[in-house]
Amino acid sequence: MDLGILGHIEFTWDFLFGLISIVIIDLILAGDNAVIIAMAVRSLSRDERRKGIIFGAGAAVLLRVVLTFFAAQLLLVKFIKLAGGILILWIAVKLFIEGAPKEEGAREAKTLWQAIWVIVVADITMSTDNVLAVAGASEGNLFLLFFGLGLSIPFVVFTSSLLSMLMDRYPVIIYIGAAILGRVGGEMIMTDPFVVELLNPSKVMQYGVEAFFTVGVIVAGKLWIHFMKKPSAESCGTDGTKPEA
């Protein structure tokens, strides 16, 4: 079946293998993106949460289409993944602070568009490797490539919707989500061409740095909350009320 510029569909073993590979890749890679979306929309109302998930995932995937044509080159540019990893670590700490369990006072009000912005920035930052995986499995077939990118939308939407609901019932998942994003940030930093050239890190060193940031984002978030609450506590009396003038 000829689809014009999208290529063609031939139900050969190669085509079917590429199709199955893309489905599996999307299922595996949906996890990290779903975590960032679920944490970004958690402070929204139920109605806005649903809109944030749909619009955020949709906008991110549209930008992935553009990113597809530059992904291979971007991975070779020094400092791109280093900067991206640092950005992901900052986002991880920020989202942990906003939704930290038993620290409801630390959660800031967030608008729908702020949540969508966080989702898009984080998704694009993390998605270069993801896009390359789908592009490699498609083997130049544009239909398979766009099918893979489009299929990631319902996977991410479903997974992030489920996670956001679970976070409401089991806030400990926020710790797990922040830890996952910390690991992703650490991995991006350690696989940046500049860092690889400078340190030539072994696998042990890479895993050690990933483990450090896995725990580090939670510790940083806890410390941030602690120091932010201190001035607030000092401005109130011992019974929690503000002193009279």
C-alpha cells in the first residue's frame, strides 16, 4: 500500500518486526515521561488535570516530530545532554517540593499552562534518546516513524492519568517519581559527549552518579522545604499564630 511521502506498507516480516518493536519501545519509554506529567499536573483540579495531561502530551509529541530530524546530530553536540540533565534535576526537585507528602503547605498553586510548559520542556529534554529508538526501529519508513510517535500519546496519557490518581492515594509514589527523574538526569549528564571525553567514566562511576542523584533530588527537596518553612515559623508565635503588632 503506497502512502505517498509517508512511505509504504508491506506486510513483510521486516515491517511487522519494526511495528512490534515500536510498540514495545513506546511501552517501555512511556514510563519516564508519564512520571513527569503526573507530577506536573498533581496540584491542578481534576478537570484541569485531564486537560493538562492531554494537551501536554500532545504538544510534546508534536515537538518530537520536529526533534526527530535533528535527534542524531543533537546527541553528538557537547553540553546538550549535560544542560538537559541539569534541567531535569531542577524540575525533579521543583515538582517534589510542590507535591511532597505531608508537606502540603509547600505546594504552590499552579495554572494549567504552567503545568503544560513543564511537561513540554521536560519531555523534549528527555526525549532525544526515545526518538532515536523509534527512528531506528522504523528503519526509514516514515509511516512506522509517525505511527510510533503517535502511539506514544495514548500510552503516556493513560499511564500519567493512572499515576496522578495513585499519587493522590499513595503520596509515597512522589518519592519514587522524583527518584526516577533524578536517575534520568544523572544518566543524561554522564552520557554527554563533553563529560565522556573529560572523565571517560566507567559503568560503575556512571551508576554511582545516577544513584547519587536518585537520592539527591529528594534530599535537596526536603532541605528546600525545611529552609522555606523556617522563616514562616519564625514569623509566627509558638502557637502557630502571627504575633500582634
